Amino acid sequence: MNGPSKKILLLLAAGGLIFAACGRSEKAKAVSPAKIFKIAVIPKGMTHEFWKSIHAGALQAARELGVEILWKGPQKEDDRAQQITVVEDVLSRGVDGIVLAPLDDRALVRPVQDAMRDNIPVVIMDSGLQGKDYVSFVATDNFRGGVLAARRMGELLSGKGRIFMIRYQAGSASTTERERGFLETVEKDFPGLTVLAKDQYAGPTTESAYQTAENLLGRFPDVEGVFCPNESSTFGALRALQESRLAGKVMFVGFDSSPKLVQALADGHLQGLVLQNPVKIGYLGVTTIVQYLRGTKVSELIDTGVALATKDNMGTAEIKALLTPDLSILDR
């Protein structure tokens, strides 16, 4: 074999070896297991029934998608510093993504910006955040929730009466929208409703909400209707109405669900509960961040729905599922 022919054969052989090596590499790549993402899910707090439902939905999504979640949040829903510390802590642990319910729409802006700058995407759930430095917002239409509450109150009082609203907490975007929806609808559609108070805050616990409601009932003994925009404020006001022997006499519309609130609805101590779908919020929060990490385009805004429960409809399948969600996954 002459020199040129020998060189050609050697080149072909080398090319074959390279091709074979590439083929093995691609094959190994194809059969290698998918990355198991670690997702931090950070609620506003850890105690209320609402957050247990969020946790259940997040856990369900994690198991379906084969990812790991780190569930961690502040103990109290007014502890902005602790929630910021939680975000900083999960960043140091090397998570792949974050699903966050910011308890303050301003205080959490910088930590979220830091995460996004470090290529750790963030999905905001439940309550809004100022700016657009996040991947998606998964939440209830909170303004519409306030509208539903106002319409129920107007119906209960036939459009006339003295009412007050107890706000939840300054900086909470979700409840601020509910309060705005309630007040704007009362002003527009029910001018016969007189709002006696609209600037008192329940605070982060049922106890602080109870004290606020008790003070307002003392100031306005002739009140005919009360609205509260979240679970803890609703339960605190319920206690105050029950202890004042006004439960069932004063029309009361609240927000969110817990076993005690469901019982109060059945007993006629609550005349309406505006319901979110927290299991769905947690579920879609996790699925959205995982889709984003896997390269799928996601929506900037995902509406998880809102409904009104009354004594008349609380036994229907749709409302019952929202009032008493299945949380058994938390025990498995």
C-alpha cells in the first residue's frame, strides 16, 4: 500500500473511532437520569390552615414531578426580617428555584432581585410583589374576592345598614386588594351601606384580630355588618362576635377556610366565606417553577379562582372541596 492510501485509511479509522465515541457519549446522555430539582417553597407563615393547604398542593406537585421541596417560612406573618432571612438561607443552600408568598410587597423586592441575579428563578404566589423581577405570579384574583364579599354584604342587608371592615396588615398586597375591592364595590353599588370604620388593622394573629374586633364592637354597638379579608382576621372577629353574643345577629362575611370557620358557617354565625383554592395555588406554584426550569414558557399571571360559600351552597361538591380540602398528603 502506497503512502497516500495508507494515510487515507488511517484517517477513516480515526474518524470511525471519533464517531463511535460521540455515539457512546450521546447514548449515555440520553439514558442519564433527569436532574432532581430542589425547590424552596416559602409561605408568609407556618401556622394558619391556609398555609397547610398551600403546603399540601406544593407537596402533591413535587411528588408528581419528581422534585424535592424545602418548606420553610417565618412563624409569624408580620416578621418581614425573618422571611428575608429564610430567602437568604435557601439561596445559600443552593436551591434551583423559589416559590414565595411575600408577606410585604416592598420588603421582599431586594431578596427576590438577588435570587434572580444569581440565576435562581422565583415564582410569586398568593400575594403580589412590586416590580417584575420574577418569573410568574400564581394567585387568586383578590380584588374580585373583595367584590364578592361586598355583594354578599349588600344582599344580606338589602343594601342598607351600618358596617365596618377590619383590614389585615399593612404591606400585604393580597388583602389590600380584597379590601379595595370590597370598599369600591360598596361605594359604587351599595350607597345605602354606611362604613363606620375602614382603617383598623387586625394584625398577624387571631388574638390581635380578636382585640381589634372587640374594640370596634365596643365603639359601634349598632353595627349591622362586618367584613374581614383573611383567615386569622375572620376567626378573631368571629370570637369577638360570639363572646359579645352578636354572632348570627350581625351579618358577617369573611375570607378563607378552617374547620372552625366551616362550623361557624353551618351554625349561621358567618353568612359568607370568600374562598380561594390554596391547594391549587401551592400546586401551580411548584409546577410553574419546574416547567420554567425545564425550559417551558410559562404565563406571567395565573389566576387560581375564587368562590363564595354560604350555608345554602356549602354542601355542594365544588364548595365542599374548597371548604375542607384533603390534606392527608401531609401525613404521608
